[in-house]
Amino acid sequence: MLKWLGFSAEHAAGEVPLWAGVPLRRKLLSLVLWLAVAVAAYVLLNLRLPSDDGFGGFLPILVAILVFAAGSAVTERSLVRVQDSAPAR
């Protein structure tokens, strides 16, 4: 989990490391914001879906997990800053 979140320094050769060049403060801010969005999605779905329905029990948590995972992955790739070794033209 630490490797996925970008707090581990291990990565394969030729691979762009997760959260490369992103300051720790910006990492934590983006993760906290996506966690807040996921919690809001959970609360809204939990209030709107009846619990006696088959989907009412697991659908809110499933959607919240998907929102957090997709949002943090897209944010991570958009914030990555990799120093290119080729000179600018």
C-alpha cells in the first residue's frame, strides 16, 4: 500500500515512479480531498438507497472505493513531474 501511495522509493528501471516530483504536502492534500469526495459519495448513496434492497448494503461502499481509487490515480498521473534528459528545442 505504501508503494501504491508513493511513499516508497522503489521502482523498476525505465518506469516513471508514482508521485514523481510531487511535494509531500500536495500528495496529502490530493488524497484528503479525494477521501472527502468518496465519503460524500458514500453518504449520499447510503441515504438514497434503501438498506433492505440487495444493492443498498454494498453499493455505497463500492462506489466510494471506486471514486477514491479512480480520482487519486488520475490526480497522481496529472501531477507527476519528470525531468526529461533531452534538451528543450
